[in-house]
Amino acid sequence: MTEDIVTQTGLARRAATLTEKTALGVIAGAAGAIAVVDVVGIGIRSGYLLGTPAITVPGLPLDAVDAPAAMSASDAVTAAEYDTVTITAEGLTLSPRLLLSVADALAVLGPVALCVVVAWLCVRLFAGRPFGTSATWGIGGAAIAVMTGGLLSQAVHANAVSEIVLELGLESAGLPTFEMTVDLAPLGWGFALAVIAGAFEIGQRLQRDTEGLV
């Protein structure tokens, strides 16, 4: 009985104030809304890629091509080149369409996971128990999702573009059969989240050790 009273007292002391609860509610609601919008958006995008006869693919890598209009606009411009091209193609097979859809889904995997974890942490803060196994594992899971989703999305998208170039025979137009530029930002964000997960694990231990203190 005494332990229950002490535990309840500790929770009451850690519980958020009205202002803090309001802020936490706004943050949790915004994070949840962003996650829902991302999921709905990727569903619409996938439906477009898989069901529309003509699809537009932006940012296809392009070998150096002169841009005479830019060079003629000013005497100060000594060289100008296009390095990407946007195409709209009809009749693409299922394979590149599916790869583009998967790449888009992987790209939002990390942000959706992060939004869900933020909302969950807000709920725990609201209740006065920010630390716990679920919080630690949730942040760790979000770190993995950010890293794997971000990196795999780039790889899958590069393969989709490669298939489009080969299927449409665009090599003669200056498009490489395969090119991939790796953005390592997802690794940085993932490692940062992993550190936060470690901090939450330490916080959980401290919380257990001081649970009976008043």
C-alpha cells in the first residue's frame, strides 16, 4: 500500500501541467496528422503510378548537354549544361512502375515512423512516464526505419530509372543506363535517433532506481 502511494506521488510530480499538456496534445495531433497525410499521399501516388497510362518521372540523370539559351542570356556565362530531365512516358511495363511506387513508399517510411514515435512519446509525457521499454524500442525502431527507408529508397529509385532508360531506349539521348547518387543524410538522422534511444534507456534505469524516492 505504501509503495502504491509513493509511486502515485512520483507520477503526480512528473505529470505535465495544463500548459504542457496542451502543447503535448498539439504536437501529438500534428505528428499523427502528418503520418496520416503521408500514408494517404503514398497510396494516391502508388495508384497513379500503377494505374495511369502515362506517368511523369522527374529528375532523370542526364549526361552533359549544352544549354545555349542560358549561355546566350549573358556574356558572363561561359558554359551551361542540363544535368537532369523530366519525361512523361506512356505504356511503361509494370516493373518500373512498381519500383517507383516502392521507392516512394520507402522514402516516407522513416518520417511516418518518426511521427508515430513522437505522438507516442507525447502520450507518455502527458501521463508523467516518459521513459519505458516501449519508448526506447520505438525510437530505436524509428532510427532503423529512417536509415533503411532512406537508403533503400534511393537504390530502388535508381533501379527504376535504369529500367525506364533501357525500356524506352533513351541511352542515345544521353541518359546513362544506371546512375545513383547516395545521400547519407538518413544515416546521420538514424544515428542521432539511436543516441536518443540510448538516452531513454538510461533514463528508464534511473526512473526504476528512483521510483520509490519522494
